[in-house]
Amino acid sequence: MAYQTINPFNGKTVQIFETVTDRQLETKLAAATAAFEKWRKISYAERAKIVAKVGELMLANMDNLAKTMTLEMGKRISEARGEVDFSARILAYYAKNAEKFLAPVKLHPVHGTAHMESSPIGVIFCVEPWNFPYYQLARVAGPHLMAGNVLMVKHASNVPQCAIAFEKLWIEAGAPVGLYTNLQISHDQTDKLINDPRIKGVALTGSVDAGRTIAACAGKNVKISSMELGGSDAFIVLEDADLDLTVKWAVWGRMYNTGQTCCAAKRFIVVESLADKFLEKFQVALEALKPGDPMDEKTTLGPLSSEAALVTLEKQVADAMAKGATLVMGGKRIDRPGSFMAPTILTDVKPGNPAFRDEFFGPVAMFFRVKDEDAAVALANDSDFGLGGSVFTKDIARGERVASRVETGMMFINNIDWSDPELPFGGIKDSGYGRELGDMGIQEFVNKKLVRHAVMDAPV
């Protein structure tokens, strides 16, 4: 596995990084293990000083951090700055609220007294993807470090400079050696880490295939794991939706981060009475996007993260068309340097077509017309994924009823699936298990211990 920076805007290799040796990995694991024994004993207030400081440093270094992200995976610079800001807010959120979230919970047994208390479990190994290079790190670092655990993190091989930059922030903030460790390791070394008894939990954000492999390895070792995997979110448009507002959210929901988002809107399910108008407006809006340098504020369509991502997406579209899908627009790379894919709309995607089940990780939208609300819900639920989704209607009560019927971990009304520090994030089915962010996110890797006192006669 080569850790390297390749600029997706022009395809040029910027820098190549070496993976660590087995001996170096052992040194890092030993340091993390030692750090846990000290970190677990310090107060929430002391932990918060370091975690909050990293958030402050992110804001102070926003431009440089954002430019590194744009250089490595092609995120438009305005979106990159937004991600840095959001990551800093996550760290600040947990620095402020962790102690409250993990406070002992009083129980009320028939006899005596009892409470539940939380304690950290140890060294957590995290495997993170490239599409949100800082956010993915902040949303594991914030809760799990504040809980008293320590982290070892294998980031994606195409964003090594982002990974290094994030680790340096912890050093600058005064974190003890081993508290947060960036790892440039091979797949074999990943397996060795998960199998090592010093690793107590495993968190992955990635593909379904990666989730199955890593969850199986963690399960074999009886280790706690959380899996945030893929998604093919439904974007349901009912007949009473505000069409102009809905189309704006449709474009943003499908095209943010050039469509490379697990919780992006991917399946656009529109009732018959609005279908033609929606499709027409949606197509016009996508055609107006302008490809260009993601460092340029005026660019509205950035490149995909890599040439490999572009080739995969083109093949998926070609396969879908070969199995009967109709191409409304796009479908191919844009004729210019860089890994640019034209915004694409597919219709007539039927069950049996691979596209009906697969996830398109890029600017490809599938459009479905349905007769009514019941048909929309049925189609939304006919998916192996269950991450999130949206429903658009002027009747909020109706939107809530529809949201409750869709089989996902998250649903949004008149908005698209997105994150906030305060809101739990995660899915069901092939989208994984566990939750990140919110008060639930910090509960994934802690021991919940019952402590009870009762004066009772011993059984005879």
C-alpha cells in the first residue's frame, strides 16, 4: 500500500511516504498502551484542555489545513474550510459535554441503591477514509479521548499529509506521547493490530467489504467495534413539496464533496405529479456547474478524489446502461486534465440492474418516479443500505410519518442528511452499526458498570 499525495486536479504525484516497520509499530503501540494508563486517571477538565486546544489550533490554521485537504483529495476550498471549522466544533463540543454525558446514572431497584458508571476501555484502533480527512478524525478523537481512551488511527493512503497534520495538532496542544497516534501501515499490519490484545476496540468508516473484513476480525477477538459504512440514501419528493427549495437541496445533497459522501442523496424518488418538473429543474441546475481548480473559489464542480475513483464510477454507469438504465445526462469523464466526472442522471433503473443495489460514490444520481407516498416508501426501503434519507413536503406532520416508515438510522424533513456535533450519526443494514457524534457517540467504547448496594438476606 503506497501512502502518497496525488493531486486529483492535475494527476501529479506530490509526495510519497513510507509505511512504518513492524518494530516501529510495536514502539507506537507500547507508547499508546502506556499513555492510556496515565490518561484514564486524569480529570475531564484536564482532558478538555488538550481536546479544546486542538480545536482552537484547527481554527487558527484553517487555511493551511484546508489547502492540504484540497491538494490531496480535491475538495473545493470553500468546502474544505467548512470541514475544518466543523471538525473544530466537534472537539469543542466533547470537551464541554463529555463529563455530563458519562456521569453516573442513578437506578431505582426494589432493594437498596444502584447506579451505572462509565470507564474507558483502553487503546482504540480506528480506520478512516479520505472523503472527509479531518472530520472523520475529529469525530472519533473528540468523544473517545474525552472518555479516557487513547487512539491509534490508520487514515486513508491518499491523504497522508492531512493525517500527519492532524497528529501534529495534538503534539502542539501538549498531548502526552501515545495519546493520538497516526499510523501509515499495511493491510497485514492492520490485521496484526486488531489481533493484538492491547487493542480493546475497533472503529471503521469505510466500504461494506472493508466493514465485513474488519468486523469479522474484531469479532473473532471478542472486541467492541463500530462500523460506519456505505449508503444509498433516498431523497423522497411528495406532491406538496416546495419544488424550487427541493431542487436546491437535491443539487447540494448529491453534489457536495463532488458526491463522495456516504450520506449523500443518491436515489431521487419523486411522485408522478412532480416528476417531470423536478427532473427538468434538477438537470438544468446540474448542467450549470462549472468544473475547475478546486483551489479557485469560483469553481462549482471539483474533481473526484483519484483517477481510480473516476474509472470505477464510469464503469458503474456503463454497466447500469448495459442492463437497461437510461442516461439523461453525463455518464463520462469531462474532457480536461484531472479526475473530473460529468454530473450524471440515470433513469429506468430496475431491480436486477446492479445499479439498483450499488452505491455510486460520486456525482451520479438515480431518478425514480412513483405513483404515491406508499410507493415512495416501499422503494426507499428496497435497499441493502440504511444510513439516512430525506423527505420533502410542506406538511411537517406528514413528513414525520414518512420518516418513521423509512428503514434507516437517520431521516431529515425538508433538508438533506447531514451531521451536527449534537446529533447521533449512523445507520442500519449494510450501512453498519453503532453511532457517532451526539451523546450516543461517546458511549461506544466505554465500560458500563453496575454498582449496587442492598441489605438483603442471603438465599437459603
